[in-house]
Amino acid sequence: MADFETPELKEYPVIPHVEVGTMAHSKPFVAKEQFQEPLGFPGELVDNWQQVAYDKMEELTGKYRSLAVFLDSCVKCGACTDKCHYYLGTSDPKNMPVARQDLFRKVYRRKFTFAGKYFPKLVGAVDLTEEVLNDWYSYFHQCSQCRRCSVYCPYGIDTAEISMAAREVMDSIGVGQKYCNEIIAKVYKIGNNLGLPQPALVDTLEGLEEDIEDDTGVTVRLPLDVKGADVLVVTPSADFFAEPHVDGLMGYAKVFHEAGISWTLSSHASEAANFGMFIGSYENMRKVALRIREAALDLGVKRIIFGECGHAWRVAYSFLNTLAGPFDFLDPKYPVPMHIMEFTHDLIQRDALTLDKSANDDMVLTYHDSCNVARASRMGPKPGGQFILPREVIKASCNHFYDMPQDTIHDATYCCGGGGGLLTDDLMELRVKGALPRMEALKHVVENHGVTHMAAICAICKSQFAKVMPYYGFQMDSIVSVHQLVSNAIVLGNKQ
């Protein structure tokens, strides 16, 4: 049983009264030396940690002008205070975006502004003490970098960038987070977040092929390391591991099979996710992204398609060419990169797939807009495609679909509560409480439209919801992959 109280779901969202320090105890496990060193970080707190931290802050504010602008431009207007799902779920004022930013901003002002150097009390400037560092470690790991606050900020201040910077500063002095850094180290050693070696991938894919043939009577391949294939699919390693992720992977395979396009996965780049973004480390983002380039070159593919993963798509859409480009060796007829949703949507629009909607009649669907897809990417040729394409694919695959309330979807979507490198059991209280706003929106469509399942295109969202839904009275299998719906509905062997 949980040693915390699950928030009560209310009919309408309620902005909570402030309860100071309610989440001060919440901290993730600290990374040990074996997880720090592969990432280029010290294994423990360095002796001159304060000066190292100040030097890193100076480097980051000089390198990223947006960070300095965000630190200098806040006027404390309050527009963001009630926009964070963690504040709404925990009542802790330091989970208000402005207050979380100020943990970093106060130190920045003390060291890098005239007023902070000579009149610190007048501007709330403080030195980076052990007490302040403890607050940093706690509350910058209570930000999922979902960027909802930035939508409502009149100055466009992005708390996610400040959280990333704070985490990079902490990593640089030897205070890294175990979950994120261990995962990145696994990618460097084995190739994916889950630490699945190539033989395990082979066995997993063969098992999925057998499942598809048993279910449909059709032989559908899930190829690995096939040189000369047209398409390299890079998907989160969760797709190899558990439901509902594997159901989505089988959906990809069926779509490629029906389209008659050769494709392959790669054991070298068997991970689409890039946790380097969560810790704010450009160099680690780059090293992870380069594995995809290396795999594409080695296999001689013509295009790269990303699977259902929110932050993987953000990194791919926004940064991949900068991190690992140019990709001038790929076929210029296709966008680099491409999302599996774009690929499937195009086939549906061209009537290249036959979908039997009634195959999903046991479900009444709604859709969760994942943060990094909704607020940090696009899909398709038109603005807003990241909202339109997934819904159109769902509606093409099922008969019963209802959206959650408008102020909880599209660019106003609420985070699942487990993003930003927080999907770890040592932060379960935070994850459950942070899921409150989404669970309230889900409750609305369950009660008003009889919704039974929620679809998503993010591996972290799917993993998070499967774990926290039971806390709120929903079944853990109420979360499904969008390509799971496609997999159920697709009629194999119907198109020539």
C-alpha cells in the first residue's frame, strides 16, 4: 500500500490552498559513480562544488541566450502559478513554476547581476548553499519539463529549460539522478534504455511474429539489422517489453507489411528515447542521437521513422539534424525524421489500408496529447498536425471516440505526471499526485460519454498511466497505444 494519500478526484478542477513544504521530502535516488562516469560527470560531490556550479551556470547562460532571457524577464505576474500539474496535485508552492524557477534565479542573480552582487536582499538573491542545493535536487526533480506553464506565460518563459540547466549543473558537481543517468549509461553499453542485448531482441521479435501469425494466420515480419531495407524504425525500447507498448509495435509491423515496404529495426540504435534532454546535457543528447545516424548509414536505409514516444519525437523533430546531421544520404523525397503517425495517416488518406472499425467496438476511446508532442513538435505539413493526425488515425480505427475537455487537450494538455525523467518508483508519490489533473479530465469523459480506454503515443505516458490509474479507480489496462487500435482494425492481405 502507498504511504501517501491519493488526491480525491473532483467534478471540476480546484486550485489548492498553499501547503508549504508538503513535497520537500520527495527526492530521487542519487546516481552512483558507475552511472555518472560514462556520462562524463564526477562520481560524487566535488570538493569545490560551489565554484564548479557557478562556472557551469556562467557557461550555460552564455551558451543558451534563451536561458539568460528567461532568468531576467520574469515579472512575477502569477499567470503560471496554477498551471503546473504538480502544484495542483501537491499544493506545494515550490511546485508553482515561478517559484521553481526562482530557486535557480536567486542564485543566478547573486552571482551574475549587479543588483544581486551588491544589494542581494533587495532582489532576493542568495548564495548556492547546501540547503539551496537540497531544494534544487528536490524540486527540479518535481518538474516533468512538460512546458504547460510556458503556454500561459506572457513572456514565454520556459521552466523546462531552467529545470534542464539546474540538472546539468547538479550533474557537473557530482549530484546526478540515478534513474536518468543509469538509463543513458545502458544506452552507451548495450544500445537501449532497458538493457536488452541483441539476442534478447531477436527472441522478442520472433515471439511477436508468432503471436501475429497465430492471431491472423498471416506471416508478418519484425526484421532486425536488415541491410538495404527502405526504412529504419527507431522506437522506444518499451515497445519490446510490455503491454500496451508491444501491441503498438505489432501495429507498426502490420502497417509496413500491408504497405509492402521493407523496413528494419536496429540492435545498434534500439532506442528512440533520449534522456540526455531530461538532464539538459547537449553532449549526451548528441552521443545518443549519433547512434541513429550510425545505424542508418550501416544499414543503408532511405528513410528514418520514429515510433510512439513523446520526448523521442521532440528530440528527433527539433534537434536531430543539429545533433547528428546532416542526413543528406537519405532519400530527399521524405522528411527527416518522420513519425509513424505521419506514415500511417498518409496510407489511410490514400486508401492504402483497410481498417475494420468494429474490431475496436469493445472500447470507447479518448486521447491523451503527450506534452512533448503537443508543445514541442509538429506532424504533417500543416500547423497543429500533431493534434489532428493521431485523432484521425484513431477515428479511422474505431467507431467511438470522445475528446476530454478543451482546456485539458491540444497545447493546453496536462502531463501524465511521469515525464521529464521522473518515471521511477522512488518518486511514486509525486507521480500519482501529478497525474491528478489528467485523471479528473478522464473521469469527465468516463462519466459523460462512457469512455473505457485512453490512447496515447508516448511510451512514458503509457507506462505512467498503467501504474497510476489504479490509484484513481481506473483499470491499468485502460491505457492503449494508438497503433494497438490500428493493429486490431487492420485487415491483412486486402490491399494489392
